[in-house]
Amino acid sequence: MGAALLALACLTWCAPSRAEGRRLLVLLGQKDPAFWPWLRAELGSSGFAVEPLSVASLPPSPAEIEQLAQREGGVIGLSPLEAGAGIEIWRVDPVSHKLGFRELLLGLYKPEEAPDVIALRMVETLRATLMDIETERASAPVAEPPPPSPVPKPAAPARLWLGLGGGGAFSPGGVGAVGYLDWSLAWPLSSRFSLALDGALTPTGATVHGPEGSAHIDWYLAGAALSFCVTNPKAALRLRSGAGAFVAWTTLLGQAVEPLENRRAHSVSAVPHVDLGLRWSLSERVGLAADGAAGLSAPGVAIDFAGREAATWGRPVWLGRLSLEAALN
């Protein structure tokens, strides 16, 4: 280019003392423009502290503007273009150090005009642009902070738990093992105590054989139990113990050999029991439970064949079950 470019000027407002003035960093090319002495004098008389520096090539890229502004502590700059008879003004954000404003004004003066006239016009343009920038910043609406995100309320603890499962019972009096299905409905009384209603039935029952024939036995159980969480009630795996009682309804259907007659009988007994089990929380509302109980029937259930006691049940009886528990509310 035949004419030199006056590269960049970075303007920083020094705060808060006016005695320090307004610092203006001017970046010049390899050759100073003809009007540079007058421009420097006008900038100084306007209250700017001018500190000229040289750069290797013109015009610098936006990245170079941001780098120089950050290094020298400047936020506002200008580039008077001698060949284009214009001026370029830019501003860098002091926080992010990114170029936020850049404007090019061409035809600002004629090359044949006096150097002092060119210098004065450039300084007036710079001051007017700075005033416009500050006015826009002052009038810009302040973005209101977004409303705070609502804090999610913790889910209310479940007040009802339904358990469904199955297991087996064993009594050593000759009946042996029998499978059963069970259900339970529990109310947590506190973090450690809960009260439950339980029920069970034997889908297939058990059969006792003898010379006199056979007897098919079915049980229906219903009762209540109080349980206590032994370990941390908030842990995923918890140990619990308790005690309760069943009412056992037993039905016997005899298939006798001749000349004996078939007979149907019913009996009701209480089965107090102590419990011990583990509960594994699969989620906040679902759990898997493995429980064992030991009980004693009062009175015991006797299976008689023609006046002969063929077997007894419930003295004692051991029960074990595996169930899935889910919150209902």
C-alpha cells in the first residue's frame, strides 16, 4: 500500500482518579502517517495519555486485537486509515476479552486537507463514538436473573406397603413340608417399627397316609405382626425382627378304606411366632424381603385315623417366605 495505515488505538478509562487521565494505546505501522504529529497533539489536548507502539503488519486480525488489548489492559481502540480517508473503531469486553464492537467509517476526510483538520476530525469522531457506546451501555436493559429453580420436595414416605410372595412351612409331627402363598399389608409406625396384617393359604396342601386310608390337609392363616428394624432403617439392606400371631384354620378330608367311613374335620388354633428377616430396597417404593418365623400351635393339630394319632402339626412349625413389597401411596 502506498500510504501507511495507523493501525490500532486501544482506549482504557483509568479509574477512579482524574489525575491519571485516560490512557490511549496507539499501534502504528512501519511508517507513521503524515498527520500523526497533529493527531497525537490533539489526543493529548483532549485528555488522552498517548502511548504509541509499532506492529509488524496492518490491519491486525480480531484475534490479535483481543491479544493486544488483554496484554496492554485496553478496552477501546481505533485505526485511522490514511489510504481510505477513514477510521476504524473497536471495543473489547474487559471481562471476556472478546471483540464486541467494531465500526469502519470511510470518507471521513480528503487527503488534500490540512493535517491539523484531519487530526481534529478524527478525535471528534472518536469522542462521539465513545459517547454513543457508553450511552448504549447505560440504556441497555439489565437482564434479570432467572428465577431460582424450585427445590424438589422430597417424596412423602409411603404409609402402606403391600407384600406378595410365597414360601414353605415345615412341622416335624409327620405332616412334613408344605408350600403356601401369602400376602401382607404393612403400616410403618416410625422409621424402625411397622405393623402388618398377614394372610396365607396352601394351594395344594399336604397328605398323610396310613393303613386306614389317607387324609388331605389344607391350611388358611391370618394374623398380625409387629416388626422392628435392627440395622440402619435408611440402608438398602436391612435386618428386621418381630413377633406376631396367626389364627390357623385347618381342614382335613379323610379317604378311608372299607369298612371305615370318610370324614371331614375342621380345627382352629392360634400360632404365636417370632420372626427374623432381611429386606433389600430395590427403589424408594419397591423392596424384596426374605423372612423366617418359628411358631407353636395352641392347641396342636392332630390327624387321627380310626382313633389312632397318625400325625400332628404345629408343635412346632417353621415358616420361610420370599416376597415382593411395593408402596401403595
